[in-house]
Amino acid sequence: MRHGKYPFVIGFLFAPIALYVTFVIWPYAQAFQISMTNWRGLSAPQWVGFDNYRRLLDDGAFWKAVQHHGVLLLALPLITVAIALFFAFLLNVGGKSSGGQRQGVWGAKFYRVVFFFPQVLAVAIIAVLFQMVYRPNESGLINGVLMKFGLEPILFLVKPNLALWSIIAVLVWQAVGFYVVLFSAGMASIPGEIYEAAEMDGATRVTLFFRVTLPLLWDTLQVAWVYLGIAAFDAFAIVAVLSVDGGGPDGATTVLAMEIYRNAFVYSKYGYASAMGVALFFLTLTFAALTLRLTKRESVEY
Amino acid sequence: MSITPEHPAALDRRTVLRRAAAVGMLATPAIGLLSACATSGSDNDNEQVAGGTKSAANPLGVKEDAPIEVIIFNGGYGEKYATDVHEPLYKKAFPKAEVKHQATQAVSTVLQPRFASGNPPEFVNNSGEKLMDFGALVADGQLQDLTELWDAPSVDDASKKVRDTVVPGTIEAGSFNGKPYVLYYVSTVFGIWYSAKLFKDNGWAPAKTWDDFIALLTSIKAKGITPYGYAGANAAYYQWNVILTQAAKIGGTDVLKNIDNLEDGAWKQDAIKQAATAWAEVGAKFSDKSFEGLKHTDVQLRQNQYKVALYPSGDWIEGEQKQDTPAGFDYQLMPVPSLTASDKLPATALRATAGEGYFVSAKSKNPKGGLEYMRQMLSTAGAKGFTEVVKAPTVVTAGSEGFAFPPGVASSQAALKAAGQDVFNLYFDGWYKELDTEARTATNELMFGRINADAFVERIQKRADAIKKDSSVTKFKR
């Protein structure tokens, strides 16, 4: 079958690549072009060179958004990975050992399904759900209970220094389930004998976790970190639906995608919005490259 | 002008799902979204139909059998008024013409690509949360000049021009740099709303002076009801509207004209500072901090439950809240009270305008047909039919006569009459969306006690200055 191999392969690849180029690569490339214009979405765009990028430099909202991405970039992966690791450890190897095989805690199978629930829900539904949870009066899920006890309601999304953390909490809540499953799969592939041997040497659960599980999970962790980092550059849907006044109060929760949306679809400044999009593209790319480089280390073969 | 009775910036479930889908598709670099529509521009290869013969019945010279496409925003007013009233009127006048009807809840989503490819529909009801930016449309020459329509004889009386059949200010409301481009069709009056029942039960009366107003708020508070509130989460512009109305009453209508014209220091005028100081105090003493996190529908619902006494809005509120208003609630409008005895305008003065924008695309195939459709809308039959279907008054004076409006609209119409010549309007929010956004944010900061009046005017002025300097923004004057 060597004969005619290339036409065969090309025939298969042509359609998907054509689709991908048309609907993914081409729009991306076009965004670079639009970012150099002052297109308002109707008539033909006018070329303005790097004007839009110069404007970005003294746009307060843009830098505020970048700053929030910084916070998200630290908080989101750190908190999510920590919680997910803890749960995954409990679900897989945190319980008693039976027949030399480490087990999860009691009811692990049930918990595993429950943890995955948020992942099944659409992001928009989660945001609407948390509108109810965070509602600042007696009809809110949390504040309703607080007010029953005669306490002052907590203004989650309204207090400028609390709003971003309220958003982060939702992002974490939504992400944890997936990473529990990811880490569980990683842990399941760690051979039981290693645990057994460590245990015979008198290792406690804590030592087991830090000396056995964590090093052997390194590759999975690295992937999780990159995924969560990229998620930290997004957060649009949650912010757009959940936050007060579209990224407020006074821009306290705004993210780049929110500013892009506002500039494009509210102010009709498609060119400027595209410039922000390009900036976001490079930020994300830089982050992914840096993470992969910095976390590179010898993976353990087993 | 973003005066629409529909949820101003609210995200309804559909929008949310649509946006979520969009976000899902783009993953992180959201730039993909921006380029979804190509930048081909509208190098108009759209051939326009030739004109028909002008006659008494066809003063605009519409080609009798040329089709016309009508896009209606299916929001608070629905689409029934178009399919049941206006389109049949056009069909009656031009039986050979085909009227294509399309209703949408996302005007820009449907029309942006049509404009970009140079094939826009003739007639558009540009409204709702996803309306297209009027300023951008005008700047791009997409809108048909309506002068011809306003100067045409009206359908009912050939000796009268169309411009003489509508309430004063209608044409100005839809004008950009002095040229009429947009027909705002629904008469809209702004003020502070209360329940006649709640006030009667408690022996309260609407206030005309500031002292009375504070006394009223104090006694409402004593009753355990939140005296005043607006929704900070998505409807902060309801409140900047009150502050600016107050400022216009203190310093005269030029205060607003200066703002619209981006005059230097317009926001730092003394009247605005005074108004902001007074309302910041109302926010601090007589409102509820949690309202900043609520949407307009939440706060309006609380008013219907008699938990909030006074709420600022336009007179669409009665129709909007129809489902939730208990029997006997009786919406009533109170104009913003006078702040000082030396106010330039009387206590009865108020902001009124025409809302719900319609335009004719200049680059469509049959723009004359679009103009004729508007002429039919502005006939007595068209206006009466609209009012009967949606229960809202139009700008056509003869259209509202003899119609029994529900109590809220009746009260706003009465207030409008009482105001006489002291009716004013403002335009900056439609002309410069960025300034609107900044004013909303600053209003929340002011009313929920994070900044004072000085900082309020300072920060909006700063944004106004930036817009004035920005060469990429088309400027408007009035």
C-alpha cells in the first residue's frame, strides 16, 4: 500500500485542515489586521498602525484587567490544585488499606460523582446559580441564612475588596471537580507496591502524600497548572453574568475579555477591542510557554 | 439614546446561553469573536430601485411594487403592533408591494453582517440590549436622512406636514448634528414612581420641595420601608438621570446642553455638584446598600411588594411590571423635587423624550419605501393602533387622544402637560456610550458612599475630556 499513500493521507487531512484554517487560523490572523484599524463594524476599516496599542498603554481599565489576571493566575491554580489534590488523595488512597491495596475514604464513589457535578453544568448556569447564592438580601442563599440569625448581610459582589474573591470562589468551585478526576486518574496509575513499600517503612499518610503521590503526579500537575492558567485568562462568562455593572463595582472584577466585549459590542470600537485581544493572545501564550519551561523536570519512570 | 423599556443591560437567560456558547467557542483569546464577521466593508453594490410617480397618495414617490423588509425588535412592545397595525397599513397603501417581516431579540447580531456586506434591510426598529450604535451608523452614512419624511404631507391631512403632527422635541431627539436620522416613536416621561395605594394608606403626599422630600423620606423610613432605591447592578443610569434632571432644574437646561456638547468643565458646573451632593445624602441615609448588587427587576419587584417606596424610572415601568404589580398598586409619577428656592426651572419641570428608535437604511434597496412605512406609522391610525396594542402613548399627538391609559401612564401624561414648556432632554448617553458607562460607574460610587460629589464630577469630567480629545470618536452637537 505504499503506492498512493500521500494522496490518501492528504485526502483525509484536507477537509479538517481547510475548516480549521478558515474558522480558526484565519479569524486569528484577521484580528491582528483589525487591531491596526479603527473599524467600527460597518464600513471598511481605516488603517491606523499601532495607534490602538499606544492607547492601551494609558487605558486604566486595561491595566486593571491585567492586574486581575495576575491575581487570578496566582490564586486560581493554587487554590484549585490544592483542594483537588486533597480530595483526590482522600478519594483514592486516603482510606484504610485492605488486602494490601490502598482504598479511598468511605463513600468515595459517591463523592467522586458529586464533585464532578459543577463540571457538567454550563458556565452561564453556574453564574446564574451563584447570583442566587450571593444575592445581597434575605432572598440570597447565604445572606438569607445569615439574616435569619440576625446578622448583617455580606455584600459579596458589591464590596470592592471582596468582589474579585467572590468571583474566584465560583471559578474554583467550578474547576475542582474536573481536577479531582484528573488527579484520580493520575493516582490510579501509581503502582500499589510503591505505597505498600513506603507503608512498611513506616510512612504516615502525610509522608505518603508528599513523598510518593506528589512526585509521581508531577506531569499531571503540570498540565493542570497550564489549563488553570489559561482559564485564569478567560473568566469572561462568570464575570459578565455575575458581577455588578459588568466587571464592577468600578472595575473591581473586570477581566480582559470583559473589556474586549465592552469595547467591541458596546462602544463599537472593534479595532481597539482587537488590539486588546491580541494583547491577551500574547499574554496567554507567554504564560503557557513559561509554565512549561519552568516546571520542566525529570519525570519518574515506573 | 438608550431609552428602551426593555431590560437595559440585563442578561436574560437566552443572552446568557448565547454568550456562554460564544465564550465556549473562542476559548481564551477572545479575538476570534471579533473577526467572526469579515471586514469586507459596505462598498455598496446594492442596486436601489427606481422611484415611482409622486402623487397625493404617494408624496414620497415610492415604487408601488418594490418589496420592503421590516426588522422589529421583539422586546417589551412585542412585534404584534407591526404585524397587526403598521404592516397592513403599508399593504393597504401599496397592495402590490411585498412586506417582509422579521422579528429579533438581538438586533445587532442579525443586522451587523447585513450592513457589513452592504445589503441592509429597509426599515429597522433598533432597540433593546443589543441595539446597534446609532452614532456609529450615522458616522458611517448608513442612515437615511428623514428630512423628506418630516416635510411630507401627513396621511390624514394633506395640508399638514408630518413634522406638525408630532409632539415637539421628537425630531430633535432623533437628530445628529442637526440632521434627523432616527424616528423615536414612543413618548417617554421620566420621574420618580410610587404607589398611590401605599401613599394613601400612610397619608403621604408627593413632595415638591427638597425639605418636603426629606421629610417624606424620613417618615417612610420610620415605617420600616426603604424610602428610595435604584438597581446598581445594571441600571445605574436610572439614577444619573435623576441627578442630571435635578441639575437641569437648578441651573437651567443649558447645564445639560453643555454636557452633550462636551464643553470644557461641563460636568464641574455648580448645579451638577449641588445635585450630586443632595442625592449622595439620599443614598447614604434613605437607601439600602444591598441594592448595588440587585438588578432593576429585583428592585422593581420589591417596590411592588411595598418594600421600597420611591423608584426612579421612565413611564415604561408600568407595562414592564404588569405581571408583578398587585391589584390596586396604582403607579404614579412624581417629578424630581426642586432643590432650592432659586431653582431656574419650576418643580413641575421634567425630562421627557421620545424613545424606541426606528431608522431607514440609506444603502438599502428601497429607502423610499422605508420612509413611507414611517409615514404610515405616524398616521393617526398607525399611532392609535400602536397605543391600543402596547398601551403606550406615541409621539403622534392625535394618536393618544381619547385613549384611557392605565394609571401610571395617565399620571405621566398629566405631568407632561403640567410641565408645559419646561420639558428637557439629554443625549450624551446615546452619542458617547463610553461617557454613559463612566457616569453609571461614578453614580454607583457616589450613591453607595465610596466617593463624594467633587470626586464624582471630577472623574466623569476626566472621561469627557478624553473623549473630546479622541479623534476616533465622531462628535455630535445640539
